[in-house]
Amino acid sequence: MYQQLASLRELAVRENVQIELAHGTFWVQIGAMKTSVDLDDELQADVAKTVELVREKPATVLRLAIRAGLPLVASRFQSPRPEGYFADAYPLPQERQKLENAMSKQTQRPER
């Protein structure tokens, strides 16, 4: 059964035909994305130090760095949220609101 399915898949790939497996499901082939990146000497030294620190391969370190840094890069190019954007999502109870208003009027001094 598996050999028949594998040979059918090979034939479909050679003929560039989509085979329907189930209603609304099709074979999708996603190749591994291999990308080369040019690093300057300073960045290459930083990657080497990090590789020694975390004991992972350089490719893994670069993937981790990209995953951690992509949200920061994307946020630089997004417009800022308007003031009070999330205020409706997290309403404060009335008692808490009164307490915060009272505490904001209270003068605070360092303890000695």
C-alpha cells in the first residue's frame, strides 16, 4: 500500500499534477529554504561567541536570533497604537480605580 502511494506521488510530481487525497486536501510540497547571509567580521565574532555559550550550531543560533529579533524589527515599521488602545480590553474595577486615584494624590517620600 505504502509503495503504491509513494509511486503514485512520484508520478504526480513528475507530471506536475495535484492529487486529491480527501475533500479539500491536496498534496503540497514545501522545500527547505536554504539562504546564505553575509556577515561582517564583528557580527561573525558575536555569533561565534554565542555558539560557544549556548553550544548549538551556528545555523541554530542565527535562527534563534532571527526569531527573537523579527518582532522588534517589525514593530519599528508599524505605526504606534493610539493612546488608550487597550484600555477597553482591561477595565479596572471601581474600587481599584478609586484606590489608584487616591494614591496618585498622596505624596510619597523615601523611607529613612
